[in-house]
Amino acid sequence: MQYQTRRILITVKAYPNPSRKYGETVCCAGIDVSDFRLVRLYPVPFRDLENEQKFKKYSIIMVNCATPQDDHRAESLRIDADSISVIESIGTEKGTWKKRKEIVFKVPVKSLCQIQSEGVSLGLIKPKNIDFEWKKASLSDQKSREACYAQLSLFNKYKVPIEKTPLNFYYKFECANVNKCPGHKLPIIDWELREAYRDWRAKYLDEKLLLEKIEQKWRSIADTTKRDAYFYVGNMKRFPDKFMVLGVFWPPNR
């Protein structure tokens, strides 16, 4: 496997998942700043990284990448996690949204309808008429997750399991600038959303209030009356027709 060093602006960090093959990993995506194309980085053993390697979203990292042999999606890259080096982080304080936009908006903005028809696995899309929903997660999903963590402990890779949240969250929307878009409902797998659910339980002991606060936050960042909101979307390796919202890009309206 031939590796090349790439500079990647990290735009997406999914919720950690245990894997029998790779251990606990985080699927990340970002923008290769050499050619401004979206790329998927996997596997990222985030909790096993050295502290100075643990990047935030909108960090620019340098990492050695290669074309994977077991993932034929054109946007996917296998990484050497030991090679990760954080170059800089681009925050949201005054003036830095401009720096983020200078990179992100060099990526072609498409619709989900277009992405599905083109057969690509990652995209930046412009949604409209956005709604937010949740529903109970299946018990079988949780049992499978627990089984993976149990297997990892047998190989001396034990770590405190990160629980699967008991709810799944979704954005419903239509594609902007698409006539007769049938509408879409995609699960949201952003780490920040699920971490908010876990952290905010200590503050909002009543689950109804907790969910109201989560809905308020994730409606707010996708509020097109106040934000120039875009979704990063990606599909699943095993089910290429199934897409997810990987994250939201939400600069203030001009």
C-alpha cells in the first residue's frame, strides 16, 4: 500500500463505533486542501491517539493516506494514524468563518438528488424546508455494540465503552434549487449531537426537556433564516444507497 502525505481540513467527526476488525474507530471526513475535494478518512482510532494528535473539527491535519483495498468508494482513504499531525485549528470567533468558507466553498455544492444519481459517496448539499426528528434506537443495535466492546477486551484493548444513545436523530429536508424534490429523511451521525445528549442529561434531568434543548440547538444551526446552512452527507459502504447527514456547515447569513 503506497502512502502519500495530504493536508486535510477536517469537517466531519462521526460518533465512535466499535469494530471487530479495527477496534473503536471514528469515521472522519474533510477537504483535501490541495485540490478541494471531499475525502473520507478511516480508520481513526481517536481515543488511542496521542493528545497532540487529537484534532477538532476544522483543524487542518497532515496525514499519510493510501487508496484502501477493501473500500472502492472514490472518496475513501486509508490512513496511517501514527502520522497524524495537527497544523492549525480554524475556530468560529470573529473573522474565522471567512477562513472556513474560503476552503469549504471551493467544494462543489450539489443536491442530494444529484449525488444519488451520480453515484458518489460524499457531498456538500444545500437543503431547504428543514425539520428535525428523533425516534428510539433498536435494542439489537445496542447489543451488537456491546458485543464488539466485549470482543475488544479479550485482546487487551479494553477501554470504557462509549454508549450508544437510545435515540436516533434525523433531518428531514428538500433539496434547494431542485424542482419536485421528493424530500429526504437522513439520520444524523455527528459526534457533537450524540455527545450533547450524553452530557446534557446531567443538566436537564427530565428527558422531555433534554430533547427540547437538543431540538432547539440542531434546528438553530440549520435555520436558513439565520444561517447559510449546508449539510455534509455520505453513504454507507455496505449500503451505498443509504445516506446520512455527517455534519452541518452553518455560517451566519451574509
